[in-house]
Amino acid sequence: MQLKQILIASSAILLGISATSSHAQAYPAKTIRMIVPIAAGGGTDTMARLISQKLAEQMNVTVFVDNRPGGGTVIGTEYFSKTPPDGYTLMTVAPEFSIQPSLRKVPYDPIKDFSFITQLTSGQYFLTTHPTVPVKTAKQFIALVKERPGQVTFASSGNGSANHLAGVLFQHMTGTKMIHVPYKGAGPAGIALLGGEIDFMFSNVASAIPYVRSGKLRAIASTGEKRSGVTPDVPTIAESAVPGFVVTGFFIMMAPAGTPRDIITRVNGEAVKALQSTAFKERLSALGLDAIGNSPEAATKFIQAEITKWAPVVKAAGMKTD
């Protein structure tokens, strides 16, 4: 009897191992959806489409982007947090994800409700103006804003977005006052800037660089600690006008909490493989982005640090959602 029980237990263990193995091999067996919690056309949307295309090629499966904008990314993120943790719904986010918890009570736990797969890239923003704005340097821009208090307008991808935060921090550090005009995503905000409806915007390098190169927008400074490699002739705000002003960006890919570890490992491996390829690195570099591709553990620690970092900045700047 004892031997029979041992044999039954052993068979169960082997069956369990076999089931786990086949589960890992079977994924992905159907279309994968990539949630983007902003409107189409912005930097996050661009990054999501680039990595989705690479995952589709490498995993031989369809990966499509599903834009769900609104609420400064909160609407799409809440929706994503409630999707099945089966690996068939992923999401790509930017700094807004780490800023929102400091601005409002979000309907999800920014750490416990998600499984972070990898940090895709790091980057920065341009202080971009419409060509009709009569300035070419950050110092000239600050002088203009001081001459026209409460008149100069700046667009953002939504209340509590990274470029909104950059604008508030810029005012705080320069003693200026401007009018914030939020949009439902960087795409619509960029269109407003291109049309001359708005004076300036802290634009993601990835989405702004084509228009800067064509002369439709003017990049007068960047927000990084050092100049962007894609535009070495554009000085940083810190070096040219406001010492200490630094706002950097990132893109992170994630899954709902509870997603099986083997699926997280598989998607992480495919993403890292894509990010390490020379051609893809060069494509990202042309957009002003540096490929990262770290482990799920490193990505989790990074996002925890970002949430912690922004909390006192938001408080000191007196930022509130409208």
C-alpha cells in the first residue's frame, strides 16, 4: 500500500512537471494585446508599436496595440490591472505611471497589481516651441515668459503626465507662470503644437525628432543630465539656463500581477533579445532612446525608485490634477 502511494505521488509530480513544461512551450498560442494607456501618436505609443513588432517577429504571433487613453493614463492602467494574468495582455508605460500615485488616489496598487517584465529604454525630453515663437535658446524663452506672465501656453499629454510635471517644475525653478493645456495623449498635444495652437511643450524625443529635423518644431533645449546623442547641438536646460533641472524618461513593459513566471521569463527573454540586436538599437538611438533590457527584478526596483523619487517633487511643486 505504501509503495502504491509512492508511485501515485511520483506520477502526479511527473504529470505536474510535464504540464508546466507544455504550458511554457505552448505560449504564445494566440494573439497578444499590448495596452497603451495614452492616445495613439505619442512616444509611448511609438515604443509599444516598435517592441510589439519585434515580439511578433520573434515569437511568430500577432501582437497588436490597443490604445486606452484618459485620466493621465489611469483609465487604461486600471483596465489593464483587471485583465486575465495569462500573458496575452501586456502593457507599455512611461513616467506617468510612476507620477500618478503622488497626484491622486489611483484605483490600483502601482506595485502589487503588476508584474514588471523589463525596462525597455531610457531617454529625455525636448523643450519644443512652434517656429513662430521668437526664441532660440532656453534663456530667451524664460525671458519671454517673464515678459508675458500667464500668457504663454504649454501642452501636455494629460494632467499628471511627465511633460506636465516638467512644465510645473520648470515654472517652479524659474519663477515663471504659464498656462497648462492638457490633452488626451502626446499625439493630440503634438498636433496642437504643430498647428500653432500652443506655444511650447516638453516633447518626448522619440515623437518630436522628425518634426525638429523637418523644421516644423524647434528644439531649444533638452531635459537630460547630458545632451541627447541624436541632437548633440541642442544644449540641456541645466547647462544653458536652469542648473539642476533634469527630467528623464523611460518605457517599461509589464503584465498583470499573477502572470505565470515562465511567461514573464519568456517575454523578458524575447524583449531583451530584441533590445540587444544592433539594428533595433540603432533604430532606438535615432529616436533619442537608449536600450536597456534588464531583468524583471531590476525593472521592479527601478519603478519603485521612480515612484519614491517623484513623490517629494510633486509635493514641493504643489502639483494637483485639475
